[in-house]
Amino acid sequence: MPSRSSARLAALTVAAVCSAASAVVLTSPAHADSVRVHDVQGTTRISPFAGQKVTDVAGIVTATRTYGSSKGFWLQDPAPDDDPATSEGVFVFTSSAPKVAVGDSVKVTGTVTEYVPGGASSGNQSVTEITKPTVTTVSAGNPVPAPAVVDEDAVPDAYAPAGDAAANNSINGLTLDPSAYALDLYESLEGMNVQVEDVRVVTATDPYSELWVTVKPHEHQSRRGGTVYGSYDSQNTGRLQVQSLGPTADFPKANVGDTLRGTTTGPLDFNQYGGYTLVANTLGTLDSGGLERETTQRQSSRELAVATYNVENLDPSDATFDQHASAIVNNLQSPDIVSLEEIQDNNGAKNDGTVDASETVTKLIDAIVAAGGPAYDWRSVNPVDGQDGGEPGGNIRQVFLFNPERVSFVDRAGGDSTTATGVAKEHGKARLTVSPGRIDPANAAWNNSRKPLAGEFAFRGKTVFVIANHFNSKGGDQGLASQYQPPVRSSEIQRHAQATAVNAFVKDILSVQKNADVIALGDINDFEFSGTARILEGDGELWSAIKSLPKSERYSYDYQGNQQVLDQILVSPSIRRGCDLEYDSVHVNAEFHDQISDHDPQVLRFRP
């Protein structure tokens, strides 16, 4: 399926000329005669013939890939052995458009290669391939082997075996047990023709024409049709990515909760953006689930409504301002305070030293007014050029919007990109030394990452401290389908340090005024059950308010078939004890194929 981005497509594919960095090197080249496909695949993730030349491997062509950098075809033996651990299919990498057709009976001579999508450093599993092939067509028009059915009965509930401690927790050398582990089942079907039927969409169609379905409709189901990722041990085994071998224009534009009716059939592949993938030559028919964007409740006159919203690299050249404004005014009901994440500078990704974002923010405020919302005022602190991560040149930062008809901002001069705000005592109560100000910006925890923005607000005579955050991303973490089990989450080391710094600042406030109303919110880039969240919460200084929702409603992001929490609003004890706290994860983006951001905004209502 041709992709909109050639670079992305090259990464999505699972073959290509295998470099030393992306191939598993095992043995010196040898020669093997009379080898069947299941012999090539073997009973582990690594072929016993890796690095060897094999001769006249016979089978039927089940599908061809004629686009991108991974041209080739899938070969399947129509006479399987009786070992469920050995796959009967394999991908043959031809580098140019294959000259075979579906239904051809062929014999292939070539070198068995273990290709690691994304390179060895990614931690991904490898794909067994036959490369540098010589292909002989024996006959044409043969029936394609019947697809293996992948459904809730076939897929085990356990996700993966524990890795071999002697091999850095790799599962590559373990004998597959497809009746016990989902990843083992999928590996035992690698390269084979497989089929799913009447499957529900759990991640919407993305810009690269791929979506995710579940073959287990009741597995941690959210109330809107997705699959909730609620712990590190709840990987959700029924998730499967679907792409297509057909034209991109024909790929369904699906939302979460839609269904692919009928059968979806094709070879089972593996790529670096999600692992096991059904590359369909036959797609089911899209049946809409009728999912609609949510609208939260409007705050009462005595309630303060505080929201967080990641607007995904918003800059003045974007065409989404009116849509973002509509979401804030209509779906979020014009919160009193909005923490915006990923506001870019005035010329976006142009890397010319610009750091000011007044044009970006003003354009959004004007669009909000045009949509019938309030004339928000705003506060922020410009970052040092190129020091806060994100898209190069964009200088993303957090920004406070606030409705001056409802809430006041307490300005205290002195805040800039390198000056830390602190906590002082005045008339027995806490106050910020500078407002707006950044928390501990020289701390190494914020290297190449966004520094927290702290502000002091007044609502109906009460002070409320708000800390806007955008923690380090999960980039570099091993995926759930990694060859290393459990996967290594290397990025959380920095988030833990960031959480420690924010928690320490909250402690400073509460040590001066134990009943202070403090809110820490934003794109935390980590789950409500994560170590990051536990460090933020500390010994009760904060509490993640999304935990007030039922587990089936706890999500703000949808990634690779898992609905999960990345955006959070944490509150101090005085707010939690108020008994009038209301929390809403307002689902307007993450579940939809036409999303304007990949994050759903969060809203908290309470009475200070």
C-alpha cells in the first residue's frame, strides 16, 4: 500500500538490503538442500538456516508487494508439518517488483536472512526472509493455502514469555509455545496467510493508511469501543495492525468502534511501527460505529474549570486553528484556565532563532473569540532557542490561557527562560517569587525537554497554583512486541527525574501552606499507574484525578491498539478532599481518523 511518506514507508517495510546494523548475524554461509519453508522458519524466532543458502524451497505465492523499498512476495507451503511452532510462510525479498503472481507454484533458491525492522538497536524482533533469490515458476493458477484463522479462541491471554536472563532477556532463542503466548502464536504464523473476521477497530486509520483491530472484543473494552491499557501486564493480546496491499485511496477511513465486517485476509508481517501486521489483500467492509466527539459539562459560576490540551506543534501556518478553537469553546465549554502544550514559535519549524510565540497564541485566541468563546488572556515564558526538544526549530512550550472575566493572573516580574521561580511566605500563605516562572530550569532533568511553567491565579478571592508540564517523550523505549521481555523503558529515567523536581516544588508550596490549592497538569507522557505518576504523587502531595474515573474511561491517547493515559491533571489534598471534584477526559481527537491532535484534552472542575 503506497504510503504518503517515502521515508516512513521505507521504515514500515520489513525487508530491504539487510545491513549489519539490522540483520541478525549467526553463522557463516553454508548450503542446504531439500529444505521446506517450515525448516527455514524453525521453532524459534531465529531460523536455523540464518546466513545459509537454501535451494529449491517450494511453495505457493500468496501475495506480492510491488511498492516501496520492500518489494517481494510471500511464499507458503501447501503441505504443512504437524508442528504448531513452525510457520509455513516466508517473505522472499526481491528488491525489484516480483515477477511472480498469486497462485504461482515456485521454487526459491537464496540466502536466509533475519532482518530486524528499525535496526538491532530498536530491540525489535527479526523477520525471517529469503534474500537474493533465484525463482523458478513451476505452474500457475494454483489455489492459495487456506488462511489460518486468528480469533479470540486462537490467541492466548498471556502476551509473551519472560526473556532469557542469559541473553539480556531476549526471547529470540526460546522455543515457541503458540498455545501459551500471543507473541509466540503470531510468530508461528509469520509470513503465512491469515484471516480475521468481523473485527472492531481499536485505533483509527492514521495518515499512513493503517489501523488496529482486536480479535478479542471483550478484552479491557472501553465504553467507546477501544481497548484500555491499564497496567504493564495488560498488553491486550487481541490487538493486530492492519495494512493493505491495495491502493491507499481504497483504505477505509475508520474510527475507534467501527467494524471491519466480513473477512480480512493476507500475510502476517512484522514492522517497526507496531510489530505483527496483517497486510491485507482482502479487506472487510467498514461498518461505522457512529462514534461522536464528546462535550463536557459547563462549569457553574462557583466552579473553576482547568484544562490541559496538547495542540500538537501548533504554529501560525497550520490550518487547524478554527478546529482547535471550536474544541475549546464547544467541547471543553470554555474552561477558565487552559494549559496548552506544543505551542510553537511564530514561524514554526523554520530554524532561524525565533522563540517568540505571540503570533501563534494570538491567532488561537482570535479563533476562539470568533467561535463564540471568551477573549482569553495568556502567559508563558519563551524557551532558549533549541533547548526544549520537540520538532527542530519549533521551540515548543506550554502556555496558560485564562478567561479574565472569571479568573485573574497574579503577575510577579522576573520570570525568564533561565530564572527559576520559587516559593515565599506572605501573611502566612504561599506565593510564587516570579509568576509566570519556570521550575528549576537549570536541572539536568530538563535537558532537551520542556521546563514546567508555574503560575499563580486568583478565583473568587482564592489563590490557585497551576503548574503546566510537558515531560520527556517515550521515544527510544522498546515496543511491547520487542524481542526483549519485558521491554526496556529507557525514557522513563528522565521522566522520573522530572517528576521528582515537580513534586519537590509542590512540597515547597505545601510546606508553607498545607491547604494550598495546587494543580500540576499537562502531557506527562506516562501512564497513571507508572513510576512517573507515583513519584509525582509522592506521599500524597498530589493525586492523579483521572483515577476518579472508571478504568474503562481512563485514556487520553490511542497508540497501537491501546487506549492509554498520557495527559493528566494532578491535584493537592485540599482539592481532592473538597468532595466536589469532577474530572472529564474529553474524547475529541485520539479515537478519530480526522484528528487535529493525537491527544484528548482533560478538564477538571472544582470549588476552591
